[in-house]
Amino acid sequence: MPQVKDSIVKKNYANYWGYGVYANSANRAAAWNFLKFLSDPKNASFYLSEVKYPASQRSLLVAQQGDQNLSVFADQALSSTSWFQLNDTIIKEVVVDMIDQHVASEQAESLALSKAASEINSKILSK
């Protein structure tokens, strides 16, 4: 996440999917066992090394901080917070547009953020 220049406080936002098992699933026990298998650090580490995704477990983030391709994500994961997104497509579009406009026009960060927040609210409320 881009940061305000010389900012003391760093703010990052997580993007993740939570897994669950349908209560009426015919294979509920097997599904829970699979999710338990995936959450074991040894298995998760193997999977993450193959797909090159940042880890969700702190114990695995330490190793990823030394990886030149994953370190930026591993570092941000340690300071990220979550927020409810009604429409992640709109949010992604507005944030990318905000960054592009800021870089192109050197618009003040506070104005760019305020404009993006207003645009997100407007687009989401109009749906």
C-alpha cells in the first residue's frame, strides 16, 4: 500500500479469503481435515513455496521477509488491518485510479484520499 512520505505510522490493508465448511456438506469431516492439513505450518510452507503467495501465519512470514519477491508483502502483512469491502472490484478500480492520478498530477495525498473515499462511497451506495 502506498504510504504518505515521511509518515511515522504505516497503514496497510489485508486482502484474504477465509475458508469454511458448509454445515450440511456430505463430506464435512473430510473437508475440515483438509483445512486442518492446509493450516499446518509445514504443509502451508510447502504450498506457499510453490504458489509464491504471502503467508497468513506469522511464523511463516519471517522466512518470506528474506525473499526479494515476497518481502514487501510479508512486511506489510505484519502491519495490516482488515476492513469490510462491499465491492472489492470498485475499491480496486478507485484505488488504482487514485494512485495513477496522484502520480500524474502530484495531487496532495490528503486530497487524493478524500476524493477516493468519496468516490467509493458514491459508487457503492448507488448500487
